[in-house]
Amino acid sequence: MTDTPAPDEPGMLPLLAAAEIQDHLMTVTNDLERLQRLLDDAGESLSVHFFTASSHLNTLLRQAAERGDSETAGLHNVMEQIAGAITALQFQDMATQLIAHTSQRLRNCADQLARDTFGDDEDGEAVVEIAPLRPNPVTQDEMDAGSIELF
């Protein structure tokens, strides 16, 4: 009698392949979380700089108005550009929502794979990340002023 492993059940992944897939899913989830932190940091920094620049421009506009200077068209143009940049920063919020949603789906897949393939759960109550109920939290795919839809 030889120690030949029993053939896998139909539709079942070999353990090594399942472990490799789970490892890739967790790696991607970690990368997405790192990307989310980078976007958060960049968005925060840009917001601070744009709002500071906007505040300085408002001060310059007020001082020009007090002096009776009518040549403020350039400053108003810069204010409009900054307002457009701030609107574009809302992309960061949409990207963060999409990254969180995708991470949650990937973690759910990895948890289900571990539970169903490895059977490490003696009591049958493995913690599986709940999959998002909605297919996609962000319905927009472009950025126009006044067309921002969050949540």
C-alpha cells in the first residue's frame, strides 16, 4: 500500500494553490491600504496649501479693494484656478471610498478561501470580512465642477 494522496474533490483547489491565491489577495489588500494612506496624505497636504493660498489671495484682493485698485482681474483668475483645484481634490474622497470598498471585497475573498479550503476553524465560526452590499460606492468616472456625487 502506498501513501498516495487522495484525489482532490471536484471543484476544490489544491491547498498550495489556495494558499498562494490567499497570499496574493492579502498582498493586494495591503497595497491598497498603503495607497489609501498615500492619497490621504497627499490630499491633506494639497488641501492645506490650496486653502492657505486662497486665504492669502483673499487678503490681497481685500487690500486692493481698500486701495481702490481696479486691476484685480489676475487675482480673481488665480482664485478661480484654486477653486477648480479644490474641486478636483474631491477625487481623493471618491478614490478613498473605492479603495476601501475594493479592499473589503478582497479581504472577504481571502477569508472565505481560508475558511473553505483550510478548514482551520474547529468551531465553525471563522471570522469572514463581510462583503460590501453595494457593487460600487462611487458611480462617477469624471470630475466636473458641480457634478460631485459622494456616498
